[in-house]
Amino acid sequence: MKSDAGTLGHRVDVVRSGEWWAITVPSLRGVFSQARHLDEVPAAAREAIAMMLDVDPADVGPIDVLMQEQGGSESLA
């Protein structure tokens, strides 16, 4: 059965970890991913969310990327 949760928007937190961006989805416990480049974060997050919710990645709603910095966070959406 398809979940309506996939169509909702998701906040995605990213933090630089060496040469990679570490991705977490606070609203979905256990959803983690990584991307080499910042512009790859939404696609990587969408894929991880789709896998967790067992939906097609195209069915995942908007991704709101928040880059975590030492002084707080900054929205990239």
C-alpha cells in the first residue's frame, strides 16, 4: 500500500564531513545518506526517503535542505 507520507515535504540536514556531505532526515528516524557535492544532496535524500517509505522517488514531496554550520543553520531551499 502506498504511503501518503511520501508526498509530504521533508527537512534534510546536511553537514560537511571530510570530502562528503552527511545527510540526515530528522522526521524519519534512521534515514541517512551522503553526497559528494552539495547540489547532489536533494537527489540523495529523495532516494533515501523513498527507500524508507517504500515509494517511488518521484512521489517524495519537496526537500528542504538545511546546511548545518558552527554558528547555526542556513536554509538552501
